[in-house]
Amino acid sequence: MEMVMPLALLEKYIGKPVSVLLKDGRTMDGDLAGYDEYLNMVLHRAEEKQGENIKIIGDVILRGNNVISISPIISREG
């Protein structure tokens, strides 16, 4: 089985919607615009979700040490 490195996997999701779970329990959904070797990320059209609350953020920079997981969003509602 071939090992996949995290940065190589993220490269596949540039320009695509992702969901990022943060240490404080919030989730940020948006289009992955970029990242660096520390997993700092830029999301476009980001929405912050905490429980039932959704807040439109727009463009956001997420610091990599606050990230727990990154998942692709298969389909995005309108």
C-alpha cells in the first residue's frame, strides 16, 4: 500500500469545498484556496458552524495548529 502524504492529499482539494474541524468544536466549510507546510489554510466563501448556528465569514485564514481534521465536501447545497 502506497503512503499518501498530507500535503499531497490537500493539493487535490485546491479550489474544492472542504470542511475543517477546529479544536474549539467549530467547523469551517469553504473552498480551499491554499495552504502551507504548517497546514495553515485559506478558505474562500467560508461558513462557520457551531451547533445549529451558521455564520457567513467569506475569506478566512485558519492557523494549522487549531485544525483537528479536514474533509472533502462531496456535494454542497446552493
